[in-house]
Amino acid sequence: MRWGRRGATAAAAPPLPRTAVELRDVTHAYGERTVLAGVSLTLTEARIGVIGANGSGKSTFARLLNGLVVPTAGTVLVDGLDTRTQVREVRRRVGFVFQDPDAQIVHPTVAEDVAFGLTNQGVPADEIARRVDEVLVQYGLDGHRDHPAHLLSGGQKQLLAIAGVLVMEPQRVVFDEPTTLLDLGNTRRVARVVDGLEQDVVVVTHHLDLLAAFDRVLVFEDGRVAADGTPAETVPWYVARCG
Amino acid sequence: MFRAPREEIAVKTRDLAYVALFAAIVAVLGQIPPVPVPGIPVPITAQTLGVMLAGSVLGARRGGLALLLFLAVVAMGAPLLASGAGGLGVFVGPTAGYLYSWPIAAFVVGWLTERFWRRYNLAWALVANLVGGIAVIYAIGIPFTSLYADIPLSASAIGSLAFIPGDVVKAVAASVVAVAVRRAYPVIELPSRRATAG
Amino acid sequence: MLSLYRPGTSLVHRARAGLKLAALAALGTGLFAVARIEVVVAALIGVLAAGLLVARLPAGVLWAQVRPVWLLLTGLFVFHLLLTDPLTGAVAVLRLLTLVLAAAVVTATTRVTALVAVVEWLLRPLEVVGVRPARVGLMVAMTLRFIPVVAERAARIREAQAARGASGMRLGLLVPLLIQVLQLAATLGEALDARGADDVPARRPRRA
């Protein structure tokens, strides 16, 4: 099925199903180095922010949510699906936007790249064309359809990366520092896109002001959740903690 | 310092990425203008440096595939060879044998590198690159030209002599780079280690 | 930009890519099997006619493909003049010239996607040993996509090194470049997973 997102159709369409992610006593280690230690969480909120110092485990946490990383111990469930055994189904529900769009754009031209995920899902060609057009218009890339991706600006590349994920219509989107490499103008553009999404989101970021209107913010510290609450509770605590 | 969480990524797609990116590296090396070196008769192009590096860094299978992919992209019309040539023409030209040898050369460099991996250092790297990156290429390219252009083997061999000094320079360069990359970001995993790591 | 394809609607353009590649292979084999000057000259005229008159390619397009081997061909002919006889030399050199020109015609009249489709078709028998022909197109696309990315990273490293006073060649450039590219590959692998590259069915439905 498809969900309307914009204008009148969005009002008329049924709301997107919420996606529940559950981490049960999740530990993750790369060789000797433990990056997450016994994290248990249930994520049901629509807007979840993740902050913390470099190396605090937030990037690994993000990758656990759609099975890019499977835990060394413990279990991650997305709507009851185990990321270890049902990874394809999990990834259809949870999209992932990386920090560096250059690592995520795999086709030379804009429209081809947006179509990539749909091609992988075996969507018929005419439907791919329609959905790609729709998404390109939505993200202001329709003038760049056949442009080489490498000639886009940094902000446009990130929008292209986001478009390539959202065209697959996931229910939740994980953003791993989506604005770290962007200037202020582009950071705000991407922030507006994230705010406008009907999908549930998890945003890992160092840009604390992106999180002001979020439902919940997790603060990671040394592989544990050190604080968990509304932005008003957690962000000032984190700022104070950073000295 | 920071290592990408490599062991958790599905091995296959990461290998696709390595292969495609090294094909791109070989292409970029081809765009570097030839460097004239005093005492060496022909300017050095960097493209076969890419052949050696693909084998030295990625190992036999992925290195060979990277060069196969590079040649496929050239064959499909991308003018990515150091000469600025591309398309199918270069695959039927008199020196096409050297091109055909590249995937095999990268594979052999990689195969030797894997054999030497535990004791890998500048000397072993040099052995791998001289054997795989030079001997293999000439062993294929020289007879090919001889048969194909209908000239004696000796003439074909003499014609390629001028390139050997430059290739030796490249083998040394590739070895230095490969040893440094192995220290910072080793990609080749030997089967037994993979088993213990998993 | 990164392709030598010249759009057109001629008979040669419209001929199936597989047919053109098969013809090229047949020509290559045939000219070596029948090493006679009249056959080679006839083939050369045929190829030129197909390229210039039927496909209406500009002569420059063909010359661009001959230019890299021009000196070599001349050298070969001189060699034969000195050591064998002019006829053998003419056959050897014109044969190579014909093949290079024929390949140039195929390249200039065939879309990359059509060539990819032929390669996928040729690889289909290897499916039994686990090769995924549908991956070929993706790999070719990724290579073309990442050439400018790698070039840009190399330029950035060179700037950073120049800013710290380094100059000249480039070995110092290669180590950080390769490490950056390997890290990029790790993320790219994740991105391929995240975007479902693993979902590709072994057999892709045929498209027109």
C-alpha cells in the first residue's frame, strides 16, 4: 500500500503505522573493544534524537536498528522482527541515511540512483518511473534528473541520498549525522525535510538545535544510555556534561 | 584509530564496493599525466600501478575482478586508459595482450600477497609486484603482440624493453604503498583468521 | 562525457548489440584465418562504408580510435618492410587497422546499457556457479559514479599536503587516498545493504 504525504491527500490518507523497535540487553563489541554494553530500550516515539560524544556508541546503535550491525549479544526487534534473522523485512521497514552522501549514491546520475532501491525490490518499471518523479519533485531535484550526481552541491547530494531512501517508503528512517558535513543553509534544508517527514525518525546528530521539537532524546556515553527523556530534560544535561 | 565496523557488514556487498572502487582508482590513475623520469626512455604512466595495488591491497579474487571490471567499463566505451583511449578498439589493437593480462596480473599479485601475508614486508611485497605486476604482464603481452602483428617473439620483446625500468619503479612504489596500507587498514583476511575472528 | 557512444538512428545503430559484437568477433577470427590482402582490403572498405556511409559517423570519431595505435601500426609496417616483405606487412597492419575501426564503429553506435545487457546474457550460464549477471550493470554504474569521487578525494589530499608544504609526486598521496577509499568502500557496502542490493532476484525480469 501507499501513503499520501502531502497536502489534501495526506489529510485524507490513513496515518502511517508506527514502528516499534525493541533492544533487549544489547551488547556489541568490535574485537576487544566494547562499544555498546547491555542496552535495553523500547522505541515507539515518532521523533527520536540520539546524541553523545564521538565513540560513545551512537553510530553502532543507529546501525543496529536496521540490521547493518547485528548485536554480539542480545536481540534487536523491529515490530517483532529479529534483525539477525529477518534482516530483509527489517530493512524494508527501516531506511538508513548515512553521514556522507558520497558513500551512499551508487549510480552516476540522479534519477537512476533514486530508482536503485526500487529496482532491488523488483518494482515494475512504470511504477519506478512514477515514484522516482514524485520524490524528485518533492525534494526539489526534478531539475537535476539526468545530472551527474557528483556535480550536485553537498546539500543536494544529501537530499538525493534521502530521496533514494524515502522512495522505498520505509516506516522509520534512521539518520546518522545527516548534517555533519553540511553548511548552515543546507543543514536547515535537511532539518526541514526531516521535520516534514511523516515517517518515524531516529536522528543521530551533533546539531542539538535539530532536536528541539523531538519527542525523545537519548544521550549515549561509553556504550550506555546515560540520559533518556524529552529534549528539555536531556539536552541541557548533555551540554552541562560536556563542560 | 577508528575502524569501520567491518566484520558485521555482509561480506558480499562490501566486496562489491571494494571491486568497484578499485576499478575507479585504476581509472583515476590513468588520468595522471605521464611522468618523464631522467634515465628512463619512456615516460611512466600510473595505470599499471593500479594493477599492482589492486592485487596487493584487495588480494587475488577481488583484485582480479576489479581489473576485469575496469576493462569492461573501458570496453563499453569509457575512454579511461592512460592513452585516453577506450571502447572496443583497444581490445583488438596490437598491444591488446597487455590489457588482457591486467586482471590476471592483479590476481597473481594478490595470490602471492596472500601467501606472504603473515610475514608481509617491503621485500615480499616487491616479490609479489615484480612477479605478478611485471613478469605476468610481459609473459602475456609479448607473445600476444608477436602472434597478432605477425612479428618474431624477439622483436616483440625488444619493443617492450623500454618500459621495464618504469615498471620496476612502479613495482617499488606499489610495494611501499601496499606495506603502509596494510599497516593502517588491512583488507586481506586469510581463511584461518577469518574462522577465528568469526 | 564518459562514453564514446554517438546517438543515431541508422541501420548500424539499430542492429542488436549482440549481433554487432558477434560480427566483430567473427571479423577478427576471419581475418586471421584468411590472411590474404584482397580479403583484408575488402573488409577494410566494408568497415569504413558501414561506419561513414551507413552509420554516418564523423571521420573524427573513427580517427580518435585509430590515433593511439597509429604510430605502432606504422612501426610495424616499417619492421615488416625491413625484415619480411611488404605484402605480409600490409596484411598484418591493415588487418589490425580494420579491427580497430570495426570496434570503433560498434562502440560509437551501441549504447552502454545494450552492451551491459549482452555481457549479462553472456554471463547467464555462470549463474549455476553463483555469478549474478544482474550485478554487472550495477558494478559498471558504480565504477562510473566513483571515478569523480576518487579524483576529488585525491585532489583534496593533494591540497592538504600542499598546504603543509609538500610538493611533487605522489606516493605520499596514494597511502591516504587508498585508506580513504577503503573506508568509503566499507560504508558503501553498508549503503548497498541498506538499500536492498541483496534483494536482487537471481534472475531479473527481462525488459524491452
